[in-house]
Amino acid sequence: MPDQSSAHSTPTKANRRNFLMLSGAAAVASVVGGAVPAAAATETIGRFSSYPFALGVASGDPLADSVILWTRLAPEPLAIGSGMPQKKFPVHWQVADDEKFSRIVREGQTFALPEHNHSVHVDVQGLAPDRWYYYRFRCGSELSPVGRTRTLPAPGAHVEKFTISHASCQNWATGYFTPLEYMAEDDLDLAFHLGDYIYEGAITAAAPRNGAPITDEIRAQCKTLDQYRLRYSLYKTDKGLQAAHAAYPWAIVCDDHEVSNDYAGGANQWPSQLERRAAGYKAWWENIPTRLPAPVGPEMRIYRRFAVGDLVQFDMLDSRQYRIADNDPVVSRIGDVQEKWLLDGIKAYDTTWNFLAQGQQLGGVTTNSPTRNRIYKAYYDQNVSPIILSGDMHWTIAQDSLLEIPRADSPIVGSEFIVTSITSTGDGPGSQSTKDGWLKNPWVKYVDGYRGYIRSVITPQGVSSTQRDVQYITRPNAPIWDAQHFHIEAGKPGIQLA
């Protein structure tokens, strides 16, 4: 996590009437990426061509006393520039105890800057731990939708239950984000998104999503910053995605399609690819509720860790930026620096559970991986049984994490849930022969080829997870069902089908 010691938000007792009146003096606020001078608050706002909060609101990367609030001004989201003039706009924000905003606990003013595509990242500090809050923004005479967020329990505090989901791979052109509509209604404390938030490739379908109109500019393969920005705008107009973001905070990492299919770091980078990566990272940061600082060029540190009281430590990895070929017995697949950070911090917090969240698994389901072997041995030697959350594969695969795959008699180190996609590869159930092939391996406990997400309830006694599937995504309004329940008992590595 970046150092937050110099950022703070000043509490006020302003009431709702004060919020609806845009003050000429800026309140003290913290902005990820840098503060804005208060004197600029007197700048005239003017009228918008349409509703400026068309992309909704979001929150993310919560801590015990703070959370990041996000929005982006976009009255014409599917046009280059989103219909915004090239000037900064003052944006007022509020956080309250209640949905009616009768008990405001924090508020302030920041600026939506043209160099950040008029996105806003507010680090609201001084909040109480383990609490739900409501938040909203105002610009000019326009009020944003209301979002709900929460802080984490204080470090070391006893926690009896914490509920998460994890999801990945949402291709707008392939189908409807129906799983996210259901996820928005789920009783969660935090949602993890493990990459492929967008797909960068050309949209070639003649009439995706029952003929939704999209221009040639939006259809083009993403290579420039404007093209990536348009693709995010397209995705973030989805009401299911907006609803899930507004329901609770998210923690997000990238995979490959935020830049280009199967891109990797290391020595195989060339100038045009680095330029493309810089554009992809910049657009990702502009559209994600993250406390990471704005990227500089083609580099952005995405990996990070945090804890939920005494219950669970979460380590989030970057699967692509530092990636090296996996057959090297010495050089790390995830980069030597990131691997050392992970191994040095296995017991960074004194918690019952240790979760590892990543865009792509550390090694193949049935193939040997030197990097994975080293990492799993480090967990094993420290008597830590990790639960690993992965994305990328468009299948749900629940498996025991063996010390040395594919040695079936190898000790069980932990458990892994590779989550299926939100839409990618289309309607399920997937190839039966592919499913049967994986299930021949005794460490693979369950395989599912429908679209959906996984919800996990974490307690001191165990982790209970559920694969939630939708029947189809090529048409809207698909029904959902709980396809499979899983349980992991504390102190006993390995997945039990429940």
C-alpha cells in the first residue's frame, strides 16, 4: 500500500442543505494522485450536456479507518473525452451513517481533472472500523447515485465472520453481466475482481447484446489511451456492474486483457508494447476504485496486502507485469521482487486464515511449476495453509494445492478456487470431455463450465464457499442457482464438497 500518512479528510457537521449548495471554498480532502489547490474551487462549473454520473459510483481498497471513493464525470461516456471540456471541475463528496444522509460523518471537495479523464479518487480517512457507510458526489446541480461501502475491522480485532466474492473475465461483447446483477444483491463485505475487467480486442460481432449501438471508434482494438478509455466507458455503462460496485467495496487486480491478450513482462517487451501497456494501465487506474497511485508510464505496482482483524490476511498478486517463462527453475514466474515480497510476508499479520488472490494461477492444473513449488514449500514450511483465489480460465476448478503437482501423493498445502468467468466463452456448461479430463486428477475436486462467481463465508472455524451459476449470459435475465457448496476446516487443508 502507498504511504497515506500525509493525506487526511477533515470532518464537518454540514447538513444536507449545505451539501446541496456548492461552497466557494474547498473543504480539505485527500485525492489519490495529488491534492488540488483550494483556490480553484471558485471555478465556474457550467451545465452538462447530459447526466454527468452516467458511469455510477464505486468504492474500494478499504482499511480499518479509510476507503477509496470513485466516480468519473462522463455526460457522453461513449464519445472520446466523454463530453467533458478540458478543464478541472470541483466535485463535492459526502459520507454518512445513513442512506438519507441525515448523519454526515465526512465531507469535502476535490477536483475531476482532465488529465485523469475527469475521474475522482477520494481517500476518506478518519472513519470508524468495521462500519457500513453511504456516500455520494455532487457536481454543479447534479447529484450522483448513492453508494454503500464499509471499513475493515481494526488490525488484531476479533472477527467472527467476513463474506467475500471473487470473479473475473467479463467480456461485454460476449454477453450480459447477469452474474454481477445477482452479486449486487448478495450479502457481501468485500468483492474481489481478479482481472480481465475489460477485453481489449476488436468487437467484431455485428450486433452484440441484441443490437446495442456502438461506434467504429468503440469497436476498434485498444492500443491508444483514448481507445482504452472508450472501452472502459462501454463496460461501465452496464447496470449490473454499476449495481455491484455501489453495493460494497471492491479489491481489484489486473490480468492480461486490461492491456493485451497473454502479454507478459520481462525481456520480451518492445517499445510499442510498452506504450500500449502505459495506456492500458492509465485507463485502468482512471476507472477503478483503487488506492494505488496513478501509474507512471508502463509500470504500476499492483500487488499489495491487508488484513481483516484477526481473521484473514489477503495477499493480492500481479500475474502479468513481471511474468517470466514458467519452466525456469530459478527465475520467478511472477518476478523475483514480487515473489520475495510474498514469501517474506506470509505471516505479516497474525490471522487464522491466509488468502492469496491473483489473476492467473501460479502453474497449470496438471503441470509442474518451479515457481509454484517454491511458494507452496514456503507456506508448508511455515505451517500456513493458504486458500488461493484465481481467475483467467473461464472454468470453476476447486482443487487441493499439492506441494508438488502432478505428484498425487504429495502433501496437501492448501486449497485453490479458480473462478469461472462472468461472460467469457459464452453460455455453459462447457466441454464434458475437458471437464472429465481434469477430474481424472485426484487433487481436482470439482469442475464447472457455467458462468458465475464464488461467494465465501470466512469464520474462525472454517471457510464455506458456494459456486453460483447463471443458466446463460447470451440473453438477459437468466436464473441463478447454487451449483456446489464447499467447506475447508480450519487447521485441515483440503476442500470438502458439501
